[in-house]
Amino acid sequence: MEATALTDSELFDREGLESRLTGGGSPVTAFRGALKSGREVLRRRYLDGCHASELVTQQTALVDTLVVRAWRHLALADSPEVALVAVGGYGRGELFPCSDVDLLILLRGDDHDAWRDPIESFLRLLWDIGLEVGHSVRSLQDCTREAERDITIATSLMEARLLAGPEPLYRAMRAGAGPNHIWPSRKFFEAKREEQIQRHRKYHDTGYNLEPNVKGSPGGLRDIHMIGWVAKRHFGADTLYGLVEHGFLSEAEYRTLSDGQAFLWRVRFGLHLVTGRREDRLLFDHQRTLAEQFGYRDADHNLAVEQFMKRYYRTVRELRLLNELLLQLFQEAILYPDDQERPQPLNARFQLRKGFIEASSPRVFRRRPAALLEIFLLMAQHPEIKGVRAATIRLIRDHLHLIDDDFRANLASRSLFMELLRQPQGITHALRRMNSYGVLGVYIPAFGRIIGQMQYDLFHVYTVDEHTLFVLRNLRRLCVEEFTHEFPLCSELIRRIPKLELLYLGALFHDIAKGRGGDHSEIGAEEAETFCLHHGLSNYDARLVAWLVQHHLVLSVTAQRQDISDPDVINAFAAKVRDQVHLDYLYLLTVADIRGTNPTLWNSWKESLLYELYMATKRALRRGLENPIDKSDRIREVQEDARGQLLGSGLDPEEVRTFWNDQGEDYFLRYSADEIARHTQSILERGRDRTPLVLARRQTRRGGSEIFIYTHHREELFAATTSALERLGLNVVDARIITSISGFTLDAYIVLEEDGQPIQSDMRAAEIVAALEHVLSSPGDMALEVSRQIHRHLRHFRTRTEVNFYTDATNHRTVLELIAGDRPGLLAHVGRAFMEHGVRLQTAKITTLGERVEDIFFITDPQGLPFQDADRLGHLATAIRTQLDS
């Protein structure tokens, strides 16, 4: 809608304010009422769709009126010795409902004490009426000295605006403290550029996080401020449009910049209204509300909040590119204004100037469209290239329309793209630039559809395109010698797989069909195979890439949701993988994928699960698919190994044999030989009585820390133990429950601290052991409640609790699949339902995916048999849902 300026009387009752101030009423009440009235008018205008630039201007005008009137009310306006100046964002005229009101009270002389009382009264009044005031009291000399010392202060003063007081005093401050006088243009630019680099680093150099900062993240409002500061300092441009007049922006680029700023202004304005405070983080708490206010509605495969956030991410992507382009132009104009150095040719189409690549002619891409890919190949081949010159970035953007079906069918284009993927270095940077400049999403249209695509959950913390590029980065990192210590097996595998480019293509396409509905793995596999065949790959290679895309989740799902101690599970997985080559490719992609999904997801436990499944599958493939692993062979091997480790322990072999005979075969399938040896020695040395034995091992081969419990079986044991572990701040990621023939239970819990790390100290381990021994030694005192507060993130998701049952006939047990929203004490609630319905737990696989848990429990009835009664299972499912949803 068109902007229509509001007068003070339309924002609040101006006459009423004056009447109350002159009539002896409370000034605080009068000003507070005017501020409240004005904010309410602007809130309604925001909800009515008023343009953001108008809202920001009117918010600034509202505050101007009240601040200046308060200054006059306290009789500070008539003195020639003091001036009231707006600085920072307020000086720039960019105020939001709860923005800080940054004020400079400028004194002609150095006698601050003479003004202390009236200034304190003025500031107290502003705080009392509800304004968030940031202030400084400085003389002319103070301003000059502080601006020389701190570029942040110099920048704030550069945006100063006189509100009240003598203009000569204000002009003297601008003359003495302005950056034109104390920060040379080159020094100012370099300092502000470094400031931006450090700020971007704080946000991990991405604006595509789950909860971005509208102001500070890359592509946010601060990036626009950066452009404005440099433009004002070096070129004297008071508005962003001045960059068009100075030839730095085209009209189209200016519209993109202006529209992007207006969108972010509206988001920030809405955030302040929704939260009632100065809030720049686009938290989960507010994304749904803002999406609704912006007019988005849920669609079949795309939530309103996902549509809103997609627009946000695409906006900041464009703004970050414009920021890069303009800073590059500024760098050339400020740092090398008179440079006459001849460019260094790279080939007939491109050359280097000051270390930056540029097109040798404005007509390069028109003459040879394939050069739109060639430039990125050259950058990968020449790692010394610092970047792309701004004029060439603009040329690339202006010629994206040349990438059409004919371009994609051209042999030169296809060859250049594949050659890029076969480079020994520089691939990640090249693909990131291709995505940033818009080339990647146009060359691979399916990739263009996932740019800015976000899933509204806590599991995927990046947009799909950003996640994909992180996965590629993770794979490339495995190729670098200095990082081999991070993932030794992966670094070994990636050096021996036949064709690295197939792995990169699998990564590029693995999530390319997200957001379309249906199985994204199936759809993506079809697109990957078509792309590969179109780019000259053999049928075998194309099918391998398609297989990777189709099965990219299989290894992690098997490791985290199935009992990989069961030889049948390993045999089935080995049959699906078929050979060592497919296993190696899949393992590498899986590790890179999990690490690129959410930095907090990867931990030693997940690493050990994947490693264990990989090694077990590798052994199965060596035996041959026609010769699958046999349970009895596995048990015999484990027992022989454990017996060897117990040699010299002083234990009676007959006593060991008796103890082992008391355990079922599951014990020797689910525990490793070293774990069995350790348990056996600890239990037999202590003596097999009814006193609970609790052992804590801080580091295990399985990853995480192991809490081992040996005690007489009780129905409430699982619920009580998980409750106690939860109260201790530990997350259970795996539970193995074995009940012996004589009625003792051997329970092993793999736990992690809240930060995803194993237990770090012996003191902490001793604390855990003591707490569990106390709980387990006092059956009547077993507390099942957990009082920890639910995390704020989890409150915004409503995951419907699902309970499904399957029969594992081979192992004579029932499989319970639980899908539910994560919350404190979840396992304890499940354990209580088990206890009340006579369920014996064998093994639990605990998987938390952001706000959602997908847990698997292998259970039997009290006689150790699978459940046969459907009604009984129905009652159990109802009990679990009641426990979790109440």
C-alpha cells in the first residue's frame, strides 16, 4: 500500500498531552499514555499491511516528538551550551517498537557536573515512560577523542541527527568527530570490513540457521547498514539510492536491496510487537505467528511457516550477495583507485586482476555461454584466486537466462560440470559460489527448488541447499591430510573408493526432492540417474549414484532402530548393500549427512553405532551372502574370546561356566567379549548376592558411557533407573536388559551428558553410581517422577504419539515402535506402562530427532515369549499414549 504519513495527532492526542503537562498532571502518566496510544496505532497499521518503511519512519517520528517534548518539559531546550542528538539506529531514523533510543547529550564545555541533575531527570523520565534509552554525555573534545579510539563510536556519530539545541554546537561536533576527519577512507573501510567478517563468523558464516538473527546474521540488516556506512563515508551517499547515482548499483539491484530491507524491517517490526521487547532472533516461538501475520497458509506439502521462512532465507541470500558485490566494488574504488596494473590472462575469456578473476570482455558469456561454468572450474584449478570481481559477478547474474535446456544439453557445459567434480581441490568453494550467484539452481532446476527450503523441526537446522553443501564440505574434508585424525576410517575409505565424483553426486542429489511430497529418496534417485546418464556416466555409475540417493538413510536407520547384535539384521543389511563398494560409498555419505544435518547430533555413540554396523556388514560380505552369519557360531566366538581375556584373572573356570550357563544366548549376542569378561569378573569377585552392583565406565568402545547394573529383577527397575538417570542430567541412548534364568538382571545403559559428551570425570561417575545404588537399594523409595523443565523449543511442536507393534518371530519377541514428542522423563513414563502391564524389556534403541523421538523396544511377556494377545497390546499402547500425552 502507498505510504501516507501520519501526523502526531493521528498517533496520539497531542492536545491532551499538552493539557496534562501544563495542567500540573503527572508527566510520566501523560507521556506514557501518548507512547502507548502511538504504539497501538502503529500495531494496527502493521496488521493492516502498512509498508515497512512507513512504519519505521512513523515509529521514529513518534519517539522524536516525545523525546523532544520531554527535553522541553525539563527546560533543557533553551540553553546554547547543550544539544540533544540522536545517534546510531535512532539517528539513522530506523526505529522499531522496542528499539533502543540512542542519545548523545552534547556539551559545549567539559563541566559535566553542572548538567548532572537536569540530565538525570530527563533520562529518568524517558525510562519511566517506557523507552529503552542508551545514552552518553560528552563534550566536543570527548566526542573527538572517543571517535578516534573506537570506530563503533565514530560510526554512531556519523549517523547523528540533531533533535534539539544549538545547530552550531551540533555542526562543530560533526566537524571534529566525523570519520572524514579522523578515520581515513581506506582505514575506515578495512576496519568495517573486518568487523563484518567477525560478525559473520559469530553466526558460523550462514544466515540459514533454524533461528536466524534478523539483524546480525549474514544477509541481515547489519549487512545493509555496512553498505550504507561505507557509501556515506567514502561517497557521501546519504541514501541507498545514492549508490545507483554513483554507478555502484543498477536500478534492478537497488530494487532488490530496497525490497529486501523492507521485508526484514517488517519481520523485525513484527518481532518487537509479538515479543513486547527488543528481539532480533527469529525464534521458533514467533515464526508461526509471523507467518500467519504475513498471510501464509498451510498447503499440502508445505506449512505456512515453511513458506514464510523460505522467503526469509531467499531474501537474506540475495542481500548477502549484494553485500559481497558492493564491498568488492568499494574495495576496488577505495583500495585501488588509481591502479594501472595490467591484468594477468588465464585464457581467452578470463583474467586475473589483483588476485580476483574477471571476464576479459563484457560479451564473454554471450559469446560462449558455457563460460558460466568455466569460471568456477578455473577457480578450483587456481586456488590462489581470491574471488570474483564485482563486475563479473554482475555479468554472471545478468546472463543466467542463458542457462536453458540447450545450455544443459551442450556437451561443453556437461563436460565442464563433471570436470569440476573431478578436481582435487576447490570443489566446495566453487559449488558454494555457484549457489550464491544463482548458477547451480538454474543449471540443476531441481536444486533451485530446494534453495531456502526449510523443514519446520529441530532435526534439520539448515535449509536443504545449505545442508547439501555442508555434506559436500564434510566429504571434501575427509580428503585433506591434516584432518585424517578426525575420522580415520572415513579418510581411509575415501582414498580407495573408485570414483569420488560419484560420491559427490550422491551428496548433491540425496535431498534434492525434499518438499515435494512422496518419498524424497525415490524421487531423488530417479532424478540423479537421469542427470548422470545425461552427463555421460556409464549405466553402472549412474545406477550406483541413484542407489546411494535412494538408500542414503538406510545405514543410519538400521544402526539406530534395529538390533544390530542380531546376526539376522546384519545378514539382511548385507544383502541390501550387496558388495563392499556400495558399503563404502554409503558409509561415507551417511557420516557426512548426519554431521551436516545438525552439529549437535553427531556424538561418539552415533559414530560407534555406524562403525559397528559397518564392520559387522564388512565381515558378512567377506563370508559371502551365500554363507550368512550363524548365531551359534557368533556365540561360540564371543565366549572363546571372553574366556581368553579372563585368563590370569584368578576366577575359577567352573564358576565362570556356571555363571554363563545362567545367562541366555541373547547375553552373548548383545555384549562384546570384553564387556562379558568385565561383567563376569566384577560380579563373581563381588559375590552373587542380592545387593545391587552398579558400575560406571566413562569411555566404551560403543561410544558414550556405560552404566551397568546387576541386581535381582524387579518390575519397576527400568522405570526407576531411567528416572534416576534423567534426574542426574543424563540422556539414555541405548539400553540392553538381560534377565538370567535365576532371576537376576544384567542391565547396561549407554548414556551421554546433556552436551552430547560421555561422562568426563571419575568424580562425576562416582556421583552417578552412588545415586543409583541408593535408588536400587530402596525399592519402596523408587521415585518415577522427573521434574526437569521442558526446553522452550519443544513447546512449539505437537508430535502425535504413535505406538506400533511387530513380531520378531526369529528371536521370539515383540517389537514396539514408539514415535512421540521428546520431553523430560519419557523413558520413565514408558517404563511405568511396562511395569503396569507385565512387560519385560530386552533391548531399547533410543533415537531423538530434534523435537521427536523414534524409539524401538524389544519386549516379551513375563514368560519370555512374544505377545500373542492383540487386546493386551492394545491396552499397552493406550497406557503409553496416556502416560505421554497427559
